[in-house]
Amino acid sequence: MLLFIFLCSFISPTPSFATNWVHQFVVWDGFVYVVKDEYVKEIDQEIGQVTKYSDMEQYAGNFSNVYKEGTKYYSIKDISTNEYIAIEVESGIYKKAVRESEYIFADHSNGNINEGKFADKAVNVLFIFTLGVFVIVFIVIKVKR
């Protein structure tokens, strides 16, 4: 009976890899930049562009969950790209994006889940849930004896 319950605990809801985004963001040079509702007037030079867009999955490279492929990134005059970059949202109109954290993602194409803020939370939650169910069932069985 205990073995059956333990095995059933692995049938718990598995993590979905479709992503529910909290912020609009772009990835540049390995970092997440959260896009703000603040416009930039003085840009410096083009530094990159969105190479992959998706509002459902994560991807490597200059990825965005809101801007289409080809959307350009710019440095902002007199401000380090370690702090902010500008995103060209329309021709000649730029929004400020603040650097938030290193970008580490789940690569589902080859079955690998890389460690990081985005990828390991679902795996950890599933493990803790399964372990918790096992402990509770074990305690209940011991108490009934």
C-alpha cells in the first residue's frame, strides 16, 4: 500500500513549461532587462537586436517576451549598459529597460534544464511536493498502526 501511494505521488501535476511572465523584458548580453514605461530621448549607439520572440517559452540569445525579432537595442548616452539600455519600440521612440539579473533559461529542445532562477523553481517545487506527500502518508500509516 505504501509503495502504491509513493508511486502515485509522482503522478502529481508536473510543471508546465509555458511561462507566465511578470514583466515585459528583453535579454541582451546574457542579462534580463525589464522594460519600463519611461522613454529615452538621447541614445548613443545600436548594441543589438531581438533574435527570438516568444510569449510562451524561453530561448537563448537576445530573447524578448514582448518585442518581435529585429527590434533594436541601444546604449543610452552617458549611462552604462550595466544599468540601462534603450529599446526602439517605434521608429525614433525608445523605452528604457533596467538590468535586473543574469538570464538563465530552461532549454527544452534537448531535454536539459539549466540551473537558474527561471528553470529550477518548478523542479524544486515538484520534488518538495512529492517528498511532502510521502512523509505525510508515512506518518498516517505509522499512526494507524
